[in-house]
Amino acid sequence: MNEARDRLLSLHSALLHLHKALLDSERAAYETVHGRIPSPGAFLQLVIHDEWFTWLQAMSGLIVEIDMVSDAKGGVVATDANRILEQTRELLTPHENGQGFAKRYYDALERDPGIAASHAATLEILRDHIAG
């Protein structure tokens, strides 16, 4: 394994944890408003198609991009890893008065301490890898 790939895999793990925390929190909020989601399949369809969850697609896409770059034959190029690390840092910048992902992410961080903890852990990995 090369160093750039190791950096991405470390970030990938943290993003998966954060993504799951966001999905769980959004599911709970959705069910408070709309009632219980009857099955995992129904939940998956909501995540893919319902406007409530579409803001999370930016993070899902980033996770998929890390998968694709990490699986590249010949190893991960440092410039690709650095680009993805920077994209992640930008994406995970919440904004109280923002729009789209930045605003929804801010709201989720304020609402759920588990998301805040996952966010902090992910930022620590970013700081370590962007500086290093």
C-alpha cells in the first residue's frame, strides 16, 4: 500500500461512520414527521429519491469517489488524495446561514451529539493528513 492510499482509507472509514450517523439522525427526524419507515428497502428508496435525504448525496458521492480512487491499479497518486482531502474539508464546513449541504449539515451537528463527535473525529483525520 502507498501512503496516499492509506490516507484515503483512513478518511473513508471516518466518512462512513459520519455518513451512518447522519442517515440514522435523518431517519429519526423523518419518522417523527412522517411516521415509521416500514422496511430497510423502503428506507433505501427514500434515501435515493426523497428530497428529505438528497442533501446527503454529496457525501455519498465523495465516499464512492474514494472507493474508486483507492481501488485504482498502480496505487493512489498523491495529488488525487490531496484533492479528495481538500474536497472533504470543504464539504464538512457547516454554515448556519448557508444553503444546501452546508446548512443541513450545520443543523444536524446542532441537533445530534453523535454527529458532532463523528464530525470532530473526521476533522482530526483531515488535519493529520492535510498537514502531513
